[in-house]
Amino acid sequence: MQFVVNEAENGKTVRDFLKLHGVSAALTARLKRMDHGILQNGTRVTVRAVLQTGDVLSLAIEDEAANEKILPFATEVEAILETEELAVFNKPPFMPTHPSHGHFDDTLANALVWRYRDTLPHFRPRFVNRLDRNTSGAVLVAKHAHAAARLSRAMAAGEIKKTYFAVLSGIISAETVLKTGIRRREESIIFREVCAPHEGDLAITRLRPLLARNGHTLVELTPETGRTHQLRVHMAHLGAPIVGDDLYGTACDAISRHALHAATLTFPALESGETVCVSAAVPPDMRALIAMLFGEEGIALVEF
């Protein structure tokens, strides 16, 4: 990564410059140990060096070695947006985000290691948001540690927003905000349940019904917190579980997964600070379900 020092930054030390640009103390410490970690106009310097207008400050923020635990998996995933700092991908359903028991080489992480095998040979996927295996949609990935740290801070500050489309089993006629606690059900490592806010992790979901027909509702969901299974648990709590959710509702012959899609992702661009909003196209299985239940009117509501 390279920075060009502007007039307002003239006279600052490298240490102060890095703090100004959000470089974490941990990353700064790692750069200081590297032979080419911090270069001022091509020459290695310490963090005490003083910068002048027009100087080029280069940081070796790329990973030094690949993560050998993540094997490359030769599959294409749609890239919605890509910059030198980050990328957003439209994760298909049935693909886990990262490796876990039983899924060592068929995940989004494996696919991205394969994608960047030539251009970023030491690439390590750093997911800013994660989706369940059966949830499709937009996933934000930082390409290096500095970008990951800045995006994580943006997430903690509430500057990253997500909206989802879901099809519910039941009729919801009005907008609502669900504010509950969510906790792991006793003796279960997977199942979550609603509880009083002080008895679990606070979970807030905004729901906006888009279209109700045939005993089902097409909704837009906006989570203000990021708890495990939050949207699925909240919809079941309303008495209108997500169609096809065999954990919190019932399986469905019309779709072989829960009908939940991460449709939009809004976040601050690292280069400019401007707000970026990206949209992920709804996959064919969920489009077919929406067409069957709501017709062309429903399809029009989920198209971008």
C-alpha cells in the first residue's frame, strides 16, 4: 500500500501519520520488524522519520505467507465490487463462508484463495460479515490486515448496514422492530432462542413487509445487531418462520433451504470515506419461490 503525503500531513512523523490513517498498533509493530515494512521514497525508515509534502510512504501490508490451512477450490463466485482494499461477493446458497468440520475445501474462503492464487498468492480471506451456509448474498472481504481492521471498526460503529429479502410462512401486515435477547438453547450447540434482553445477547431486527399473498409474506429485514441465526430466530418468534427453515420452522418442497438472501450491503469506502451501497442478485431458487407465491409483482420487488 502506498500513500502520498499531502500539505496537511507535512512535518508529521511516520508514527502519527499511520495513526491518522487508521493503521493499528499491532500492524505498525509488524511493519517495524520487516526489512521493507515501512519505506519513505523507497528507503527503509523508522516510525520516528518526518514526512514532507509529496513523499511516498509504502507499507508492506500484504500477508507474508499463505494460510496453508485453506486449500484453493476451483470455483467461480460472482464479484459485485472489487478494489485494491476489499471485495464484495455474491455467495451462492449451500456454500459455507469458511472451513469447518465437514467442509474443508468447498467454502467461499477456499474459492477466494483459488481466485487470487496468481495476483495475491499470499491472500488470506478476512470476512467482515458472514452468512450461514444456506443463506445467499453479499459478503464483504478485506484483502489485507489494515483494511480488515478499518472495516471492523466501521462495523462496530454501526457504519456497515445490511438488508435481506426473506419469504415468511404467515402474513405480516405492518412494519415492526423486534428487540429481544437471543441465547443458545440449553444443551444445544446450534439452536438459539429468544429471551429477555438482559438474559442473552441483545438482538434488534427491523422488518418491512413488501407483499403478502397465499398465506406468505415477502419481507425486507434489516438487522441492527449481528447475532447467530438472528433473523431466523426472530421470524420464528413472530410466528412466521422463514420458508424452508427446517431448524426453526419446517422444510419446504419448493425450496431446499431457508428463503433468506443478503440483498444489499452499505459501507464506507476505505479510499474516499464515501458511502458505498452494493446489491446482490437474488439466486434462481429463491426467485422461483417468489414467482410461485407472489407472481411478477413479487419478482419486481426484489430486482435491482
